[in-house]
Amino acid sequence: MMMVRAGSVVDDFVEQLLPLLEEGDIIIDGGNANYPDTTRRTHYLAGKGILFVGAGVSGGEEGARRGPSIMPGGDKRAWEAVKPIFQAIAAKTPQGEPCCDWVGKDGAGHFVKMVHNGIEYGDMQLICEAYQFMKDGLGLSYDEMHRVFAEWNKTELDSYLIEITAAILGYKDEGGEPLAEKILDTAGQKGTGKWTGINALDLGIPLTLISEAVFARCVSSFKEQRVQTGKLFARTATPVEGGKQEWVEALRQALLASKIISYAQGLC
């Protein structure tokens, strides 16, 4: 099983492995490959008697410790061999069911992971906008925002991203200052969100929220241009009027509704 950067690196590793393999051996790509590449590799290796599995893996550091969600696809003939291993190491539901099952042939596993990541792009952008509204619109301190997100994590918004947002906003550096203020405000991307948007365009499926989240990352990477533009078109954020608690609850409901839209678009 390999977990390397998507692209030609995967093909290079496959070619290095081929002389060492025998007919019926299995290669598993657990990285974030683009699903058409996984389909191509599945057919290419099948012609050489090798079984290829493209498995999306999700969970981050918590998944590494307690088990990830695994989304395998590719050559179905490999499933019976990898199934007991994958389902043993995968995360489990409260009922003990493994968060892993066969998704489908060719690039199906990596397609599902791609859309999963696209939805996550949308989630993160929505959280960023909620944070900005709290900070600039409501004038909340980092301690206050930390408490808000921690409370939200006890509601329908309960999720890993909300949980770590609360933790990050409450984290202080060695000088006792909020660490978030010192993190560079640029975001990169590995390609899955972009591929989700491209696939939606190819299929004619509206994916406005997730696509805008990808564009927001693109804009954030233009740090120098943003600084220059900020000087030319400087503006002051005007705090909103009204009670903060009422606004926080309205913001929670708006975030929940927006997340539903993001999930609905991703699952179309």
C-alpha cells in the first residue's frame, strides 16, 4: 500500500514495483489520486495480472490513532483479500460496524474521497466566514469565539472541524497571545476540491458553494496583491447592531443551513 502525492509519482512507484510482483498481487493507492487516474491504473495493471485498489482514506491524526474511514474501489477481485484488513483497522460506529466497505469499480473509491474533500472545503470556508463575522461584525474576543464554537459543538453542528476550530481559537502562544492572529492567512490545496468543481462542470451539476470555497483559497494565496489592494481600497468593518447572543444564535442557524446546502450539492 502506498500513500504518496497524487500524479505522476504514483505511476513512478507502480513501475518500480512491477518487477517485484507476481500475477495476482495487489497494489493499493491510499493517497488522494484523481479518480480518472485510478481508473486508468486499474485497467493498465489488470492487463499485467496485477490487482489495483484505489482507496480514499479520511481521518487525519485522530484516524491514525483510532482508525480512519476507508473508501476502497478498483479491481473487485482484490476486495476479498483486503476486506478483513481494511475493516479491522477502520473506525467503527457505536454499533461496531466498520467505516469501510467496497465502493465500486475502477476510480469509485477515489471519486467518493474527492467529493468528501470537496464538501470539507465548503465546510471550512463556512467556518471561516462565521469566524470573520464574529470577529469583525460582533467584536468577539478569541476567548469568546472559543467558547461559542465549543458550545456549538454540543449542538447539531457537532463535528471534528467545529471541535478543532474551538481548540485553535482558544490556543495561546508562549506570550499568552492568541495563536490564530499569527498564522499566515493563505490556504493551499492538494487538488481534490478543484477536481470536484471540474467534475461538477463536466456533468452540469450546480456546485456553487464548494466551487466558491475553492476560489476563496485561490484568492487567499494572492497575499501580496491582497495587501496592496487593502491599502488602495481600505475600509473599516462596521459592527452590526443588536444583541450579541441573538446574533450568535442566528449565525449558528445560518451555518447549519449552509452546511446542509454544501452536503446536498456534494451528494447530488
